[in-house]
Amino acid sequence: MSKAIYVVGGSKGGVGKSLVTMGLVHNLTQRGEEVFVIDADTSNPDVFKSYENEVVCELVNLDEADGWIRFVNICDEYKGSNVIVNTAARNNVGVAAYGRTLSQSLEELERELVTLWVINRQRDSLELLQDYIDAIPNSMVHVLKNGYFGADTKFELYNSSDVKSSVEKQGGRSLLFPDMADRVSDDLYSNRLSIARAWQTMPIGNRAELRRWLEEVNKVFATVVANG
């Protein structure tokens, strides 16, 4: 089987999709894996601007049919690369309309689709996840509870939900994604830094926090990254 397709979703702004995407790109490249990054957040492409000079990146609008066609063609053309998609806040509209373009191509592509769904503590995170699962039922879905919004016990709605039971029944994991100190995350975003570039340029205290965060992030990805 070819390398995996990773969709980092959440379908609304502010849940932490970009940081999860950046962590995943760093994790895979540090392991010597090739990656192709698609940033579907065309109105605010933080990931693209941070990584365009380090890995193969492309802006793809997944609100329209042509974008999904391009997405599938990238997966076919770059068989040796893990394809990582940073989705936009409005992504579920495009998924509902055109997601079958990808879903029905997976067997021919010989790729596994892995979705990392990032949630906060609000109910719509769960509802949007269920909509996504209904639209693309053949993805392996893992849920990342963003630690920025509190400890695992704070995610009471998700932890006691039917959608959690459904995700885990299908083999998915429910994991707490570590929070990063604001001083470091602000530097990443305001200066359009990749994680590797941040490591080279940040002050020693910032790097210590970045090291701590990366160690925790790598533990999370060790359980959800596919073997391709």
C-alpha cells in the first residue's frame, strides 16, 4: 500500500488544526518520510506560508469540485509521499458535496485515509464530526482533544458521547493533544515559522518549551500514524 492520506479536520476555526498539521509534518519529516502538504485554508494559509520553502506544498480549494479532483490527482501522482491536508473552517460543506470524489478513489489509489479530528469542548465539534463520518465513512478517524481547552476531564461532552463510542468501536483513538505555551505558539504564527525553523531561531527558553511539546506530540502521533 502507498503512503497514507492524513486529513486534519475540525470544520470550524480556532480548534487548533494548523498546529496539529504542523506537528504532523514535523513528526513525519523527522522520521525521514516524504510529505506533500495541501493547505485548504486558502483565505488564511498559515501552514502553507510556514512550510512552502521546506516541503512540497500547494493551496487547494476544497470548497469546489475542481479542488477535490486536484486532491485525488496529487495522491495519485505522489505515491511515495504522505499527503497531509490542513482543512479550512468551512470544510464540512465541501466534504458533504464532493467528499465521495476522494472516498470512492481510495481503493484505486491504494491508500489509507486517516482523519485527525481536532475538537474543543463545545457540542458542535461532535456534531460536525458525525457529519464528516457520514460523508466519508471509509476513513480511520482519531479524535484529538486540544489541551489548550483544558485537561481530558474537561471534555465531558465528548467523553460521554455516542460519537466517541462509535469512533473507538471502529478502531479510532481518543487522545489529548498537548497544549503549547502561548509565547511559543505566538512566535510560530506571527513569524510564519515551521517547527524546524523555530528550533533554529528561538531563544533557549522557548526551545525548551518546544522540546517538551514535541515529546508529547510524538507520543500522540506514535499511536495514530499509519504504517505505509
